Amino acid sequence: MNIILFGPPASGKGTQAKRLVEQGFTHLSTGDMLRAERERGTDLGKTVAEIMDTGGLVSDDIVIRLIEQEISKNPQGSFVFDGFPRTVAQAKALQAMMTSHGVFIDLVIRLDVDIDRLLSERVIARGRSDDNPKSFKKRLNQYIAETTPVAEFYRTKLASVPGMYPIEIVSKEIDKAIKIVRERD
Ligand code: ADP
């Protein structure tokens, strides 16, 4: 089973993805992969550093390549995608690569959150270098402009989960959505 966790920055995708790892999923976060490239000081890391810190989107080609590398290691694995796809072009590329391996996305879970509360309650607490209010606002606007259309692309697979509740409650709602799909298939 392959899942996409969908939602604005700081909506809790990473937190929930880590919990799904305990259930056997492989967590693929393009944000984590890009941060790892920066930490290693690779050419790619140097290329993306400024874009990330100012809240821009890294090019589709780069993130698609990163994801492709991971999927091709074990195409039949159960993946939970976090922060990818962020554009319709990325969603189409993901579909093409999965189809070529005979697998597909089963479920897209959207974490519905109160965007105004995110900035004040969550973002400052994380202390990440790209989490200053200016960069965060840009990422939020980018999400609305570039990423919201991705939900439409997956409309038949979309399940909405309320994301402003405590972590364990959100987790339970996600488990319910997964169970519905497992029992249906
Ligand atoms: P958040 O969900 O809080 O925005 P992420 O860890 O998902 O944080 O992403 C951090 C940054 O990495 C983004 O602001 C962007 O610059 C870059 N990035 C991550 N995933 C993608 C992607 N799929 N496409 C383009 N850029 C990405």
C-alpha cells in the first residue's frame, strides 16, 4: 500500500509519517532528503540551500530524481510520501514511475489545519533554518498556488483528516482511513 500525506507546511505530515514507519511503511520525505544533501555538503545540497531557506520550491527535476532513486531500490515496498508531490508535474511523474513498476497510490490523506494557528503554535517551536515567518508565509502561499491542485489530481483517492487535534487523535483518524482502503481492496 502506498500513501501520500498531504497538507500545508507544519501540518504534521512528518510526525504522522514517522508513526506509519512503525507500521512497516518506508518514509520518503523530499524535505528530509534535501536537508540531508545540505548536511553532507553535496553539490546538490549547495544548489538547493538558498531556495529552501527563502521558502522557494526546488525544481521538479531534482525532487523527482531523488524520489525515483528511492522507489527503484524497492518498488514493491509500502511508501508514505511526505512533502511530495508538491506540484501537478511531480504528481504526474510519480504516477508514471509507479505505473512502470506496476504499483500505484492507494490513498492520499489530507491533514486539514487552521493555517492561522500554525504559524503561532507550531512553526516557531521547530526552530528549523527555513522556519522564519517570512519563509513560512512564502511556503504557505506556494502550497495554496502550486500544491492545492495536486489534491484535485488525486480527488478519487483523497481522505481528509482533521489535523489540529493532538497527535494521537490525528493518528487514529489516519489509521481509520487506511483501514477503510484495506478492507475495500
Ligand atoms: P514543510 O512541509 O514544513 O514545508 P519540507 O521539509 O517538506 O517542509 O520542505 C522543506 C523545503 O524543501 C521546502 O520549502 C522546499 O524548498 C523544499 N522541498 C521539499 N519537498 C519539495 C518538493 N516536492 N518540491 C519542491 N521543493 C521541495
